[in-house]
Amino acid sequence: MHLQGQHLQGQHILSVEQFSLADINTLFTTAEKLELVAKGVVTTKILDGAILANLFFEASTRTRMSFHSAFARLGGDICDTTGFSFSSISKGESLADTAQVISEYADVIVMRHPEQGAVADFAQHATVPVINGGDGPGEHPTQALLDLYTITRHFNQTNQPVDGATIALSGDLKHGRTVHSLAKLLARYQQITFHFIAPDSLQMPPAIIDWLAAKGHRVHCFPRPEQGLPDADVIYCTRIQKERFNAEQLDATPDESQLFSINQTIINRYAKPSAIILHPLPRDSRDGAFDLSTDLDADPRLQIFTQAANGIPVRMALFVHCLGLQDLVGHDFAPAPWAQSKSAPKKPAPQKPAPQKPAPQKPAPQKPAPQR
Ligand code: NCD
């Protein structure tokens, strides 16, 4: 009987530093088993009767919803609160009191908070497992797991080991918690070469650079993408996190000449044909934003939507292991009856040019088109 990943049972998930390589592999094996449940093709009631409390005190769409969806797909129920103004914290309640109260209402808690360390403080007072859904510029351990899941699945398909890979991380590496967690999680492997591409004022914190170097990885910092993209097997882009700049940092914000977006021209010129392009999302798609460009959307190297979808099986696996249910996975799998009829909505027929003859499957138009 294997006990790998067993020690996650009943644990808070606060930092990627708590995962061994064996834990990562065990979680990913469970995530693979849950792929069809994640897609809604197969049902399970493994979490029947369990309740997740989703506490999000900072903006979130996919993290909050994918935790919710993962728990619901496993048969559990969810209660949640979003933002300080709708929570008793706005009435002066301490995190310690909130933790003790919510522990009586739920079996596991996911929390996102704008202050680094706040989720760990909260967890000290909780009596059920607490999962860090992002604590300010600190960590985002579940995002790093799903990022790594996306990378390992891609590498498995191309028979490439993670050991020895070159990983480029670009954008706001100073404030981006996803890159802090991902770099530390990748450090579990051997001989990674990290290319950190950011203006000096947004570079990876020196403590993380030193920690990676001390573990024997190669770390190179570059201000421009053309220097850091060649040789990269993975290109992981991030958004500039303006909301985390304090007044002093706003003055120190790099001028626009130091910022860049990663677009098709740059990728064509500098990236390997075999590289994959990732982003934790949301990407800033507004005109003039310095982020991953939407002109890459048709490039097969762009894996950002697969990556976001991977959040469901990975978060499911985490719930299963935190709640000690890994040995029950698969026991009650059944085909989802409604999924038989599940199909992608039909795309609207193009307006121009008007079809010469109506397609045979189409319903008859209300008014016949004029004959030409
Ligand atoms: C990220 C986050 O919240 O840290 N998004 C996410 O969780 N998928 C990245 C970001 O906000 O830029």
C-alpha cells in the first residue's frame, strides 16, 4: 500500500514548500483519474455531505469558481463570501474569530486575502484544513500545481523530462504570487534553468533568486524578452500587478520603454517552435496593456485555456487528499446521464457572404432569401 500524499490529510495547504516531489506525483495521478469527473462526463458523490467555505477577500474569477466547481463535481456543497464589505470583517471581526466560526460551518476552507501571511494567520485558528487561494504578493500554491500539471502533461506527450528544462517567467515577477509559487515548486526538480524576464523594478525578489541558486538551479535575469525567450521550453507570462504598487512603488514604476508585451512577432522571432506559452490569467487585453497579446490566440503553442481548465482536476485532487479520500476515488464513478446530450453550442452562421444555398440541416428561414 502506498502512503504517498497521505500526510496531506487534514493539513493546511499554505505554501508549495510543503510538497515533496512524491506528493506532486501522487496529486497528479489522482488528478488524472478525476479528469472525466472534471469535465462532467462522469459523476461521483465522494464528497456527499461535505461543505466547502470559499472566502475570497480579493478579486477572483477562475480561482474562486474552479474551487467551487471542483468541490461541486465531487458531490459536495459550497458556501461562500466575497469581498470585505459583505463579511463581518468589515464590522471589526478578527481573522481568528472568523476562522473559529467558519470551521463549524464547513469541512474545508479556501481563502484569498490581500495581505501576505494572512491566510496562514487565519489557518492557525481554524480546526479544518485551510487552502491558500492567494495571499497578497505571497503565494498561490494551487495555481502553481495546476501550472506544473499543465507543464508535465505537455512534457510527457513530447517525452521531455522536467529535469534540465529552461523555464522563462516574464512580467511582474516582484508582485506576482503565481510566479513565486511556480518557481519554488519547479525547484523540486533537478537542474532547472530559470530565465526571469522583467524590468529591474519588477524583478523576482532576491530571496527567491538566492533560494533557487542555493538549490543548484541556474538563474538568469533579463530586462527584455528577446534575451530570455530563446531556449525556453516554457514561456510563462504575467500581468503587471498595479494594484499592488504602493505610493513609493508607483513613483518607481518602470517607464513604458522598459515594459513589453509578448506578441506573435516576438514569439516567432525568439521562441522555440516546441515551447509552450502559459499565463495564470487574467491577461490584460486592453489596448496598450503590457501583457500577453491576443494576437497569439491562434498559435498552437498558447496553452492558457487548457491550463485554466486544469485547475478543476488539480483542485479536486487536493480536496480528495486533504480530506483523506484518495483510496475511494473511482469506486462510485458513473456516466453522467445529462452529459450524453452535452454538446458545444453551434456557432452562429457567418453573416457574409450569404450562402448561395441554405445548408441542408438548417431550419427554414422565416422569410425566404430573395433569389439572385
Ligand atoms: C492570478 C492571481 O490572482 O494571483 N490569477 C489567478 O489566480 N489565476 C494572477 C493575477 O491576478 O494576475
